Amino acid sequence: MNTFEIQSTLDFFQSFTLYATGAKKSIWIQTMNFDPGIYIDEIVSILIKAAKKGIDVRINVDWLAERFYRGRYAIVYIKKDPLVEAFNRKRQEMYTLLRSAGVKLTLTNKPNLFAYFFPSYKRNHIKMFIVDNKIAWVGGVNLMKDSFENLDLMVKTADKSMIHALIDQFPRVNGGRRVHDYITKCNIDTSFMVDSGRYGKSLIYQDVLKTVEKAKKSILFISQFPPDGLLQKKIIELSRKGVKTTIITSHRNDFVFTSFPQNVLYNILRFKINNNSNIKLIHFSKKVHIKLLIVDFKHVVFGSHNFSQLGGLFGTEEIAFHTTNTELISGFKKFIATHIDT
């Protein structure tokens, strides 16, 4: 088995369910969303069977999942939606089944009054999957139907140092969170970064800014949110020095580009890069949920962070890896050529 494999959403689903079915000791999952339905029902069945056999099954899921319906939630929560409430009752029934089987299910970031009405504030956006402390996946996929229909990826790894970093982070939720963001050196070419959810702070975003500054030839930026804030400014500055940037994001009708206030930021970006031949903005044919930054095909940052400055301002918990590992970079090149090249 290769140390790394860059997997599409469905490849990840098949891979994870295979390993989870054969688990001997433990299955640990962290996700922001957890919706009953296609794909997820099969995973839940596997987890229940595993827990009943005495396998250590743990799930960390953010409370924000309770606001999601059909892949979206209201940025400002004003009144209850009957459709959302009915779907959430199904979710709670799923939670009860899991807990009754012995699964340790932890809800993260239960809201205070402010977060109740502005649910983007202080969310836990981390996604990780670990089986038997021997194999792990990290990336953008949440446990809901829409996640498996987006353009997204998961990095499958058997690297012991990376898995150890994920295992150490997994229980650091709610009262167990670290007070500060932190970085762990996994090995000579890969570091693990954690945003602990401090309002207005993001170690990962700062690393992205430093990484982009190293660009000599090219930047490949893939995210559902086009670059904003200081990152947008740096990309434009570098374009004047001949650095070519390709921005790949969701289809033009995605809510990020049509709904207030995100559409304002998007239109500002379009205005700033208009007629800039060194910056190419590509709208993919469907929703993009990948979080990937590649600089000169020498540095790669990937994980759960959207590389948006706003995420840090809202105090979002995130993880990301920064790597110069040639096997990983080769894997990302192959994935892009197969799934993204337009």
C-alpha cells in the first residue's frame, strides 16, 4: 500500500467503509455535518455493528449540523424552518441509535445566544477519519449526501507521524481545546497545523500567506471561496511580478456568488482581476469543496480550511497539513489531471 492516496469522494466512501467494516480496535470520526440518508446510512450501519462488537467508535460532530438541510444552512437564523426541524428529528433518531449501540458521540460547540442566531460563529469545521490508528483520511468531505456529489477530495495516509498528529488532535474539542493555535512537525517535509477557534486568529491562514510569498512561477488555488483579504492582495501583487495564479471554484450559480454578502466579495474580486492575464478564474461545472493550495508544485497546503480570512475572523476550528513531500505532490498532480483539468 502506498503511503498516500488522493481520493475522490466516492473512492473515499468505498475505501473508508471497507476499512471500517474490517476494523479491529477503533473507528474515530470528526465531521461538521452528519445527515441521515444515502451514503451516511450505510456508514452508520457499519459503525453500529462495530460498536456492538466492542470496537471503540467515537464521533465528534458540530452542533451546526442541526441547522443543515439539503447541504445548506441560514447564515443568519431568524425563525425555525419546519423542513429543517423535521429533518433534524431524523438526525436525532440516528444519534440515539448510535449512542444506544455504544458509540461515543460528542456534540461540539453548543451555541451561546449569539451563535444561536449567527451559526457561522465558533464552528468546528474539522474533518478526519481514523481506523485502528493505522489508516487515516483528511480533507473536505462531511457526512452528508451533498458532500459525495461535490468536487472534493480526501487524502488517505498510512504515515504514522501524520496519523499520530490527528489522534492527538481528535479529543481536543469543547473544554479540551487548546488555548492557542499550534503547529506540529510530523516529519522532515510535513507539518500539521491547528486553528483552535480563537476569534480573529488563524495560524493556517498565516501559513498560507507565507507560502504564497514563496511563489516564483505559479499558484493553484482551489476552494469554494475565492481568495479574500490579505491573500487576495498578495496574489494580485505577485501577478505583477509574473506569477501566474489559477483559481478554481464552484459553478457560477453557487450561493457563494449569488447571495449577499458573499456575492459582494466575489464581485470585488472580479473587478480587481479584470484584464489581469496572470490570474485565471475558473468556475467548475459543479460545486467545489476542495481546499487545496499548490505553490510552484513544491509546497502544498490541504485540509479543512477554506483559505478564507473570514473563517479566522469567525473563530473557526480547522486543521491543515503543509507539505513538500514529493509523493503527495505527485498524487495531487494526478488527481488534478484526472478530475479537475478544464
